[in-house]
Amino acid sequence: MADPSKNPIADLSETQQLELSKFIETEQQKVKLQQAIHQFTATCWPKCVGTIGNKFDKSEEQCLQNCVERFLDCNFHIIKSLESTRK
């Protein structure tokens, strides 16, 4: 049984620690992307999509595109505002 008080990361070489750090960062970025997709879906789907078919019609496609773009614009604006407030 492993000693729970011992840090297993400390036993890794510097290269292994760097690789682990990069792996964790990549996985965190994947999680953030998945969360954004879920937010887009929760926000934009009910507004834009009527009935589910084999493909979106032109108005649904345009609505989804506009909705996601506005969603991103709002988030970028909020981030910039928070950054300027923090400085």
C-alpha cells in the first residue's frame, strides 16, 4: 500500500513533471471547451432550433451562428472588463 503522505509527483524526473503539467493543462483546456459547448447549446438551441430534422434550415443555422458569436462577444467583453478592473 502506498504511503498517502508521500507526494508521488516528487519522484518524477523534471521532464516527466513537465510532461504531466502539459498533459493536465491540455485536459483542462478540453474541459473548458466542453463547458463552452454546453453553454452554447443551453443558450442557443432553444432560441434557434424548432424541430429536429436531418439538417438545420438556413434560418436555424444563421440564428445559431449569430447566437454563438454574441455569446462569445459578451464573454470577451466581460473578461476585458474584469481585467481592466483588476489593474
